[in-house]
Amino acid sequence: MDKLTEYPKIIKRILNEYVELCNRRPHRDIETFLIIDEPKGHYIWMNLGWQNGDASGALRERITGITAYVRIRDGKFWIEEDWTEDGIATDLVRAGVAKEDIVLAFHEPKMRQYTDFAVAS
């Protein structure tokens, strides 16, 4: 597999599937979307908007949350943020990505040795 061309396609497909799933049951005041900087290898699934509030619409809470943030760096996927149920790493493995090419960057570097994935600092 040619990582330079395939890895961006894989992560875009996975994240697009998640966003499409979220948008099937949209919350009228919260947008779910992707921010992609492909030349620099940044892929962000984000939610933005307002939720809750009382009957008058007052006291609403601002939502600005990253659900998943994945970078492609040095030929590996660096998962910086992941709030999915099964994990983006699981989706990458199912797509044929070797575990050695996935860094769970949200774990402290010294703790990564205890995962089944790549150890990188």
C-alpha cells in the first residue's frame, strides 16, 4: 500500500462515514463537519453550535468540540483526540492499516508501550 496516497483516502473515508451518520439525525442547533488540511495531514471532526436551555431559550451552552483529530505524520496516523465508541484506531486496522502505523498520541509517550499500537515520541 502506498501510504502517501492511500492514508489520506482512508482517514477521509472513515471520518466522512462518521459525520454522515451524525448528520442523519441532526441536532438543529449543532453542526457536525470535517476540517481537512490534506497538504499538512490534519483531519478534524468537529461539532459547533448551541444546546440545552430553558423553555424561553435562555441559558444555552456553547458547543465547540473536537470528536476526532488525526494527523498523518512521518508515515503514521497520529490519533490526537478520539471520542468515538470503538476508536478510530479500530477503524484504521479494519481498513488494512498496520498497528505499527498508528500512534495513540492522546496517551502520554511513556504509556504507549502498553498499547497494541506504535510507540513514538
